[in-house]
Amino acid sequence: MTDMSRLGIDFAGVHFKNPIVPASGTFGYGKEFEEFYSLSELGGISVKGTTGTRRNGNLPPRIAETPSGMLNSVGLQNPGIDHFIAEELPYLKTKDTVIIANIAGSTAEEYREIAEKLDSTDVDMIEVNISCPNVKAGGAAFGVSCEGAAHITSIVRKATKKPVMMKLSPNVTSIADIAKACEAEGADAVSLINTLLGMRIDIRTGRPILHNNVGGLSGPAVFPVAVRMVWQVANAVKIPVCGMGGVSSWEDAVEIMMAGASLVQVGAAIFNDPMVPVKITKGLADHCNEKDIMLRDIVGAVKPW
Amino acid sequence: MKYTQGLYPIISKKAIAAEIYDMTIRCPHIAKAAVCGQFVNIKADGFMLRRPISICGIDKENGTLRIVFEVRGKGTKALSQLAEGQLIDIVAPLGGRGFTLLEKDKKAVIIGGGIGNPPMLPIAQHYGRNATVISGFRNASAVILQKDFAASGADVILCTDDGSAGRKGFVTDALAETLKSGKPDIIYACGPSVMLKRIISQAKEAGVKCEVSLEERMGCGVGGCLVCACRTIRDGEEYYAHVCKDGPVFDAEEVLFDD
Ligand SMILES: Cc1cc2nc3c(=O)[nH]c(=O)nc-3n(C[C@H](O)[C@H](O)[C@H](O)COP(=O)(O)OP(=O)(O)OC[C@H]3O[C@@H](n4cnc5c(N)ncnc54)[C@H](O)[C@@H]3O)c2cc1C
Ligand SMILES: Cc1cc2nc3c(=O)[nH]c(=O)nc-3n(C[C@H](O)[C@H](O)[C@H](O)COP(=O)(O)O)c2cc1C
Ligand code: FES
């Protein structure tokens, strides 16, 4: 058995036994992956983005492969917040892992309602998606301006005492400014990056591969962008940063942590290998044991030129 | 734990038609768990997304699975270059719902169109001589699995679009004739959506239960990412079900097609 004791991280007042968290939208509500490994091996789970009421999402095809990555246009298909609280959360809470609710709304009011409902549940943290590129109203619209991001942060902040983590869009000019706007309104943490807007066309038919025409790019292709943005944000704010975007190996996790992330989410890489979250955790543990270090000591350890 | 990811040896591989390959993989505990209608999700070297391929044979005694696939693009091309003796990275057995098999003495009509034929073989083997297999292809050079279907004991009707092998015409023409000569207990189908759409309405008209196996582009393959949506009716309302978890096999009445 690998010694996992060097991986613990305190993040926005919540203790994670290790920093590896499957990313929202790539891991459902976790249940399916219990058929591969125990969810208790994970630092936490960021569950599928949940809205005020049930959403059917976009028409298929919803996925397109790209060089070292993929586009998705799911469009936040989910059964709605009441279903999540009644049907999914009780089961998740039986697992020894941190549960992060991921929420999205079309209006500020919808964000407030969902956050209020979650306040009286036992989710450990709320991740607020203001960056989904796949829905027409709301979603990314709030995440692309400092005012929009600040507005949603303050609304959610007032609606709940739970730790609030704002999930930022990379489709902006200065992600550090957006992060600062969230911090100023009382966000406990930020997570980044959500997907980059992209498009593929089938040249035989002239049709976009995604029925939604455009979709969000993720996977190894976006990793350098994620590392850069995490580094910029970590230098701009005092609140902790959860990094993601293309992480697929323990080496990637170390790299994004060195850039300033103290928690790491893993998304698209799970499609390539469903075992990847536990493989990364094991790799991190071996690395720390070999180097005789605590993992938290590498957070922000990059030595810029 | 229902699902397994792992590297397993390819114990045989051969080309059975132009750009169509037949592979047998030794993976005893996956073979033990697999049921008819499920699929395996295969990693193609250098590609982000796995390729879903139906299970065409389950040999629980020898601990092997058989798959038959066509080269369609770069990923299946890479898979076709794997050789006997090499390891293949699969996640399996996937699919929350396979084919419903009735008692062996029931009468089944089993229809495969093109590369939709492989998943139908285990059904034919189940019903044996109580099955009628209607197997359709573009032309003679695309015909596969006819010996296997015949060996199952089923009555096999081979059709090609251009008449270069078997009878000329579509599987739906053969189905119409078969239905005239007697009502089966169940119809199974896998193939292009135009074909499925037509078969579903024929089955409905004849009042016969029908199951179809669907395809959609996939991410996780297990129900976690919701990308493999297909339009269905659930409790009277339109619902986007997920091929990997709610299927790949669906009741004909649930499925909605784009017009
Ligand atoms: C449940 C299921 C069972 C299948 N069983 C078989 C089988 O037994 N034999 C067989 O030859 N083929 C089968 N297919 C189709 C097979 O998955 C595709 O032909 C294959 O993924 C194409 O990959 P590519 O790299 O050659 O093509 P590319 O076009 O380069 O693939 C690009 C991306 O699109 C996806 N994609 C393209 N076409 C399809 C498709 N028709 N269905 C799903 N994803 C697609 C690929 O997986 C990849 O992610 C099945 C599909 C599904 C969903
Ligand atoms: C299929 C899919 C669905 C996603 N759904 C959501 C979602 O519901 N909410 C959200 O905040 N992010 C969602 N994301 C974004 C991921 O959580 C993550 O930010 C992004 O994919 C980058 O990480 P990766 O490269 O490791 O996938 C989704 C990503 C994918 C691939
Ligand atoms: S492929 Fe992920 S839900 Fe079906």
C-alpha cells in the first residue's frame, strides 16, 4: 500500500485528503465510476452542473475529437437542483470524500435560488459556473465581465454560508481581473479553467460536427493555457485556486500546482482512461514519498525567470 | 465492480473483408461479466477518445471476447494495425442495457445492416433455428459473418443493395416478406438510422416487440459525461437518454428520430 499521508490539503476551510477532484460534467454524480474504484479514493468530486430546473441539453452530436483534446456541447443537461438534493446527494454523502456542488443559472435569481437550497444541505462547497459556453442565456455571459462575475459572486455569497468557489472562463482578456472581482465580493476560492470556445467542421458534408455548431475545448490541448492562467490568477488573488484544464498525469498535476493551484480537477482525461484520477493520486504519493516532501509545499513553488 | 479498464492480449486478428477486421481478445473476467448487446471502449494509440465497438462474441469458457470492426477513420485505422499477440487497452463490458433474450424456442427476426451485423451474431446463436437473420450489405465485397450466422442454425437471408451477393434489395423488403409469412415474437435490429426508422414502423404495424441498438459519439462510455445523447420518449415527454448507459439497446417505441 502506498503511503497517501503526504497529500492532504486544506482548501477554503475544507480538508481534502488529496487534491485530485474529477471535474464537473465529466463524472456525473460519481455513481458510474464506483464500478471502477471506490469514490473514497478521491480528494473530492465536483458533480455535474446543476440548474434550478431540469434541462434536456443540446441535440447530439455533443462531442468532437480534436488534436490532443475534444469539444463538447452538452448544454448542461441535468435533472435540476431538487432532484440532486433528494436523490443524488444522500448517496454521495455516504462516501468519504468532499462533495462540491456545481451550479449554473440563466439569471442571477436562479443562482440565488439554487445556492439558498444548497445552504441547508450537507454539500461541502459550492462551485459556481459562470463560464459554461454551451448555453444561450446566462452561463458564460456572467463570466466574461468583471461586473457580471462580481454580481453573481455577491448574490451567491449572500445566499449561503458554504464555501463559494467561482469557476472562471478562459474566454476573456484578463482572467486575473475577473478573479479579483470575485475575491472582492467574498468568494472563498476560484477554479479555472472552464472550456475554450471552439469549432470543428466535417469537410465532407460542410456541417459542423457539433449540432450546437460550437463547443468547449478541453483536454491536453488546453493544458498550457490552464497553467498560464492559474499562474496569473494565483499571483493576483489571496484566495486559493483550484486548477484544471488538460491535466492527465501526476506530472501535469505537479506542474499546475507549482503554478499556484492547491486543488486540481481532472476532466477530459477520464474519457481516455477512467482510472486516471486514482493513477494521478498514486503518482503524487510516490513522488512525495520519494522526495520526502509534503504535497502542499509545492503549491506556487514555480521560480519564474 | 462491473467495469474494468485494462490491457489484454489479442489472440487472433484477421481481415474478413475490405477494411473489416475480426479480433479475439483474452479477458476472462470481462467475458464472464459481458452480456449480448454490450460494447467495449477501445483506446486507439494517439487519440483522446476511445472507440466504442460492439461485442460480436462472448466465450465465457475460454474467457474471450470477439469484436468485428470496420476502418472508418484514423482511430479505427490505428486499431486495425494492432497485431496478434499485442495488448489492447479496453474498458468493458459497457452498456447498461443489452438485448432482451426470450426463451430459445421463441421466434426471432434479427436484422443487421452493414457494420450493424456483428452485435447480432450472439442473438442468432441464442435462438438457433428459431431465428431468421436478415443480413444486409452495400455489395458483395462488404459481406461478413455469413458462415457464423449459418452455423448458428438460423435461417439466413442475405441482401445487398446492388444484388452482387444474395438477393437484391434492402433488409426492409426482406422483413416485409418475412412478416407476411408469420408473426415473430420479437424483432432485433442494428444498422444505419434510416434502416432502423423503417424497421421500427414495420414492427409497430405488425404489432411485434422490437429492440434496436443505437450509435452515438461517446466520451466516458459509462454515463458520466452525457455527451452520447439520443432522443427518446419517457413518461410521455421527450428525454435525451444516453446510449452508453440507458442503451445501447432501446425499445423501438422509446426512440425518436430526426425528420
Ligand atoms: C455502441 C456502439 C457500438 C459500435 N459497434 C461497432 C462495431 O461493432 N463495429 C464497427 O465497425 N463500428 C462500431 N461502432 C462505430 C464505431 O465506434 C465508429 O466507426 C468509430 O468510433 C469511428 O472511429 P474512427 O476513428 O475510425 O473515425 P473518426 O471519424 O476519425 O472518429 C472521430 C470521432 O468520432 C467518433 N465516431 C465516428 N463515427 C462514429 C459512430 N458511428 N459511432 C460512434 N462514434 C463515432 C469516434 O469514436 C471518434 O471519437 C459502434 C458505435 C457505437 C456507439
Ligand atoms: C463533457 C463535459 C461536460 C462539462 N460540463 C461542465 C459543467 O456542467 N459545469 C462546469 O462547470 N464545467 C463543465 N465542464 C468543464 C470541465 O469541468 C473543465 O472545466 C474543463 O473540461 C477543463 O478540464 P479538462 O481539460 O480536464 O477537461 C465540462 C467538460 C466536459 C468535457
Ligand atoms: S459517453 Fe459519457 S455519458 Fe455516454
